[in-house]
Amino acid sequence: MAPPAVSDSEGRPSQAMEAVFEAARNASTRRGVVALVGERGTGRSWLARWIHEASPRSTGPFVAVSAEGSSGDDLEARLFGVDAGEGRRRPGAVEAARGGTLLVKEVTEMGLGLQERLAELVAHGRFTPRGAAEALHAEVRPIITSSTALSAASAAGQLVDGLHEHLAGSCVTLPPLRDRAGDVLVIARQILGELHEAGEAPALDLDEDAAEALRLHPWPGNVGELRGVLEEAAKVAAGQLIRRADLDLPPGPVDWALS
């Protein structure tokens, strides 16, 4: 699973994304935790899987757990498992990811008490299932995402110090799509190729007006929004080209600073 050949409108490598992929390549060779920071939709989960598949743990499982919208008790059970006594245990994601990679999404949505326990996993490779008397060893590589800058989250009391210290030294920041407009058309054509390979759309390209509309849109939802727009356009496109009328976008350029 190689990183896409992202380039700007003149064919040169996108410096923003080349820096991201270089950091990801370095992270894939290390054993410790990796933090992926960026707005929702910037591709953090995709990059986490790429790091996993490029790492020595690629033959192991890749297990993802999101803290977003989860209650503390539910998230604790899903992440660390439950020991109900008398040999009755329900393993969580940490054990399911044994030998592979554990992706924990939106860490700042997690309660501070659970963050302390996650910090123990990151720092010492230990975790304690709910109800268990003793900690267990975890043979897993954590990747942790945040949509808030780590320093800002720490200052706001949304990230415990112990976890911040470990994540700050292994952080890869993904820039929003509006800050790398030259990447939009390359990513769009990659998405169209993926839809075709998955049998979800015919082989499609963009006509000139559609390409210009994609390039000018500010993409507040980042790559996730771009994918959604193209998936819908692929359903209504006639022939082998997506046209401007097929795109569910505002009719003209948007001044994002005023919106």
C-alpha cells in the first residue's frame, strides 16, 4: 500500500504531503506510539493503516476504536475488555490487536481517567481490563489520532500530561485540504480510480469545468467531503466524464474567509 503520487498542478511533488509521507515512513520503522493530528477528513485513518502495512507488524491485525460519541464505560470495555471473574473474560481491542496495530481515534474525546490508562499502555505496554486485579502485557503498537493540536488540547485540560509527553515526540500533522489546493485533482482522480476498482463506478474522469470547481472549493470537510461529492457525482454522471452539473457544490468560487 504505497502512498499516492500526490503532486501539484505543475506536476511537482506536493511539499506538504511529501513531508507527511516522509514522517509516516519514519514512523513505520519505529516500535513506539504514533500520533496523527489533523482535522476530521484529512485522512488520518488511511495514513494509520498505511503505517501499519509498511511496518514489521503488517502481518498482524489492524484494529480501530473511536472515542467519539462513546460513554466512558462502553469505551473502557471496548478498548481494554472486561474480566467478570470465574474465568469469564471479554477481550477488548487491545487484545484483539495483539501482534499488530491498535488505532485509537479522537483521543481528546476520551475521559481523563481512561487517558491515564491509555498512557500506561503507551509508556509501559500494560493494560488492565475492567474488573481485573492485575495488569496484562500488551503486544501492540498504538496509533492515536486527535483533531485538536496536542499542545492546545493539553493547555485546555483535554489531554493528560503523561499522554501528551509521549505523543508530542511522535506526532505527524496532516494539513487540511484547503491548504494544499494543488493536491485536490490528484486525490480526486485517485478516488475515482478506487471507486472503479471496487466496482462502484465506471472508469471516470473530470471535464475541465468540473476540475476547476473542485480546485476552487475550500473543502471544509477535507478528503472525506471530496470523496462524498465524487461518490454522488459518479452515480449521476453520463458517459465517461463527470461534469460541473454532476457535482453537488456551490455554483461559484467561495470566499471561505467570509463564510
